Amino acid sequence: MTKIRRLLIANRGEIAARIIRSAREMDILTVAVYSDADLGASYVQQADRAVRLPGNSAAETYLRADKIIEAARRTGCDAVHPGYGFLSENADFATACADAGLVFVGPPAQAIAAMGSKIAAKELMAAAGVPVLPGVTVGNDAALQPNLAERTEAEVGYPVLVKAAYGGGGRGMRVVHDVSELLEAVNGARREAKSAFGDGTVFLEHYVESPRHIEVQIFGDEHGNVVHLFERECSIQRRYQKIIEEAPSSAVSESLRAELCDAAVAAAKAIGYVGAGTVEFVMGADGRFFFLEVNTRLQVEHPVTEMITGLDLVRLQLQVAEGERLPDEVSAASINGHAIEVRLYAEDVAAGFLPATGTVRRFDVPQLPGLRVDTGIAAGSEIGLHYDPMLAKVIAHGASRDDARRTLARALNDTRLHGVESNRELLIGILREDEFAAGDIDTGYLTRHAPAQLAASVRDPQLIELHCIAVALAGQAGRREQAAVLGTLPSGWRNVPSAPQRVVLSTDGRDVDVSYRFDGAELRAEVDGQALDSLRLHAARPDRVDLEVDGIRHVIDIDATADVVYVHSGLGCSVVTEVPRFPEPGSNDAPGSLLAPMPGTVVRVAVEPGASVSAGTVIVVLEAMKMEHTLKAPHAGIVSEVHAETGKTVDIGQVLAVIEEQSVIEEQL
């Protein structure tokens, strides 16, 4: 057996921190690698040593096998753990590690190669008797098959799912409902797959609408032992990426569990699987399931399996990599309770899940029984546009599904995440929604339930007015604390009653006019001209306001920075900024300007100046955080200017093109 004494982790963020934790418990020294963008990342400081990979993009750093192996050699490592994503399912990387005398903490290269192509994997599974869906392959070459549309309709049938042949995580995935959408979807998927995995091959298969996404955790050792560790439900997805996972699935009976798990073990044995892996299935309402893919790596959602079995899957990976047999507790594992995991992403839900960037000012999750947080961020972390926007995973375990659900909802409700937009409120909204609570879910859940409405449902209707008055009162309390003289008098005090104090605040996409005045101990206040009834101010500090409105008392926490205020109360959370009394002159952007909704890289410019476009015409395609975002014409007109250039990076709000509206052109004529 080979003993691992020093381990290089070929990954970043929360999974790097997760691997470091288990390795440290086994007295294995760890070496982290980091890009320039990850210079200040917390996982870098947690490792025993760290090696810089010059550059920012994944292609320059975490996807460079040569740089990673050189870093392992320089630091005297025995083994490399690839985590998930990046090079974790790259057979060539596994082979290169072996050639360099390094233990690859994962399956053999031939198993990765067998499953690395979803096309070859489907053929292998079909030969093994596992149900699969029919499909058509589109190669990595530049030219599309001339009969692609005909073949798709005849052999697959609409709707069609376009998927990257290599890699996972929803990259390069599109749903096509008719032939008019096929070409754009295939080309977009190929670009995205090429960027994320280095290979633009995609395949098309029939899309089962609103199924459940069920996967089975498998584990094998070098001695021929292969076991399953039950199933996980991963049906709550946005953009074909999982955001909530749980184990076990509430839709799987004991008999169905046996079928799924037996199929997964058979699939693993067919490819000589070693280490941790996942066999994924799509399951219809009738309980029939079809093979999707084998993920030859640890999954993002592995903590829910750990919490219902009590096993440390990373520790097991390292033990198997050292040549040990799977311990008896693995083959004898049983389901204990229920676990649910949510993925906390940096994204703007209301804007269609656009990735968000910024500096994390604060990240605190309350410590509750049965709660676990896996994260790679802390206060001060920079969230850029180069990598996946996942900030953390929050996982709850309980005796029942409802126990876990309630614990997780409360933990997220009380979480303080400042400095970057996130999907926190959406996750709370889902966890508290009736269908989810009843386990009535499928991959179409976020089609039936508008994400923006779910996120808004966790906010009380009075939130804006009460939070805004609280921010105004906290501000005046702070100013009085700093007053050099007469600090006991309220701000705005006059011998003769005068106009009230007034401030304009911006929150939730709107400006709010707040006015207030103290008449002795009595407080009078208006929000947007509407008086608040029966006000009583119990206390006001710069960081907390205790305010009673119409007989109902609210304690509102205020966390103010130089340019923004974060507000938390039992009503929900909000972010507030003060509108300057004397604002800068307005924007000089020309009418019809198409602005970048986020920082990103231009991967395609679809029009030229002078082109006539209709509403919905593709203008520019941006890539940010490994996903493509298509920007379309908001109205019919003429493209008068194009400022976007393929390969160039753009900032949020930057003008990409100007489209003169058709009605304006007609008026000028």
C-alpha cells in the first residue's frame, strides 16, 4: 500500500477547503494551488503550503495539468486530489499524474475515459442493459452536419436536450422546442463546452419534461469491492444546475431504491470503478428511470450522503487511493434521517440569475444543531467573474425531511451575507413553499414557480417602509453620537417647529422618500408621503433601531458601510443606499444603448453597424463565471453603433451596442 504524506489539491474554493479538513484529520500535509484572482482566498491560508499559478482564467491556471504537476513535484507531494470540475474527469490528467509518480485520488484513467464521453457512456450502459434515451452527436469540428435538423426530428424528437459530451455542471446545456431554435442552441452549447472543458462536442437527446433527477453514490476499491451509498434527489435546478439536493429522495420507495442502486453498482462494475463516483438517472412520474451519466469524481452534493450515513467520503477517497479495502462500515451503511443541501450562489435572481461580483463584507451563518457549512469565502473575499459563482453550501440534517427543511430555512433566514448579491432569499422561499415542503418536486419546479416571486415571498409587505425609516433613524443617531456639542438634542431640532428631516433612500430598484421629526419624545414620520401610524421609538443606535408601529414592535439591525446599508429584521432583509442630495449629472448613454448587465468576456458579436434587427435578435453573447449570457435587441430598429469586440472583457453598465428604435427612425423620416 502507498501512504499519502503530502497531498496537492488541484482545485479551489469550498471543495479545496473541504479536502484540507479531512486530510488534516488524517495527518496528511496539504498543498494548495491558486490563481492571481484567488490570491486572498481563505483555502490558500488553510493549506500547509500553497503554489501560485500565474494568471486569472481557468484555462491559464486550474486547467493547466503541466503547471499543477510541476507544483506537486516542487513541493514533494505523493498524490493529487482533483476535487470536482476543472481536471477532475480528465483521463489525460489522471494518466499524467501516474506518469509523474503521483497517486491520482480518483478512478483509473480508463474508467474516466469510458465515462468521459457521455456518448460512449450511453453506448456502454445500453450494452449493460441500463435504459438510455436515443441521441445524435455533433462533433467538435467547425461544420455542422447538413442533415442535423432532419436526423434530430427523426431519431430524437422534440423537445431536445443539447448537452456537452465532456464535463458536467450544466455547462453547454440547452433545451430546444422546435427546429427554428436548433442551430443557435447547438452553436452556443459548443462554444460553452469548448470554453469549460476544452472540447466542443455536444450530443442531442430527447428531453423528458419535468422529470425527477435522481443519482446514486457509488464507491469502489482496488480489490474489486463496489457498493452504493443510497440515492440523492437533485431536482431543484436553475439553468440545468442543481441548487438544492437532498438524501434520501422522498419519491423513492424501498423497492425502487433497490432497482436504482443495483443498476448503479452494475454500471460501476462494468467499467472497473475505483473511488467515489455518482451514477445519475432521470426518472419520470411513473418511476421509470433512464441513465444520464456517470460522474467519475466526488459530487458537490456529497455532504447530504455523509450526513445520512455518518461517513467521511473524502477520507474514504484517500484511504482507497492508498490501496486500502473499503471499511466494513461502508458496506453496512444505512440511512439515518434526512439531509438537505442548498447552494448559495452570487447571482441576481430577479435579473434572470445573472452572476454577481463584489467583495464579501460579512458572511455569518448561525450555528444550529444539525447544520453544516462548506465554504471557501470569508469577509474580504473577492467574488470575480472568472469562476463558478457558488459561495457556499449550507446543509441541514434532521430526523425527518421536515426537520431538516425547517432548520435549513431558519439558518438561511438568519444568515448575514453582505457585499454581493445572492440567491439566499430564493432558497428560503423554496424551502418554505408548500409543494417543496410536501416533496412534490421535479426539474420543472422553477418553471411552475417564478423564482423572483419565491424570493419576494420571504419579505413582509411593510419591509421597505419600515427598513427605510429605520435607516434614517439609525443615521441620525450616528450623527448625534458624533456631535461635538449639544449631543443630547435630536438632529434637526429648532426652537420653533420647522420642516422635518428628509432623506431619499434607494432600495429594491426604487427611490423612497423618508421624512421624520421629533416633537419632544414623540416621533412623526412619513414614507413616500404616507404617515406611519402610532409611532413609538424605544431606542435608536447606529447599529439597531427598536421601533413600534401601530402597536407592533420591530427590532431592526443596521450594518452600515461607507456606501451601503444592510438591514435585517423579522420582516426580512434589504440593502439600502442613500441618494445624494446633489447627484452627479445624468448618464450620457445614447438612447437605445444596450448595456452589459454584468462583467464578462465577449465571446460573440452577432451584428454589424447598419444592420436591421427585430425585437429579440441576438446582439452580443457574453461569458461570465463559465456560463454564456445572450443579450438580445429590446426593440426593432437599426444597429447604429457596435462597441463590443470578441475576446474583450467588459464591465457592468458598459455600452455594447446602440440600437435606434424603429419608431424613432420613422419619426425622423
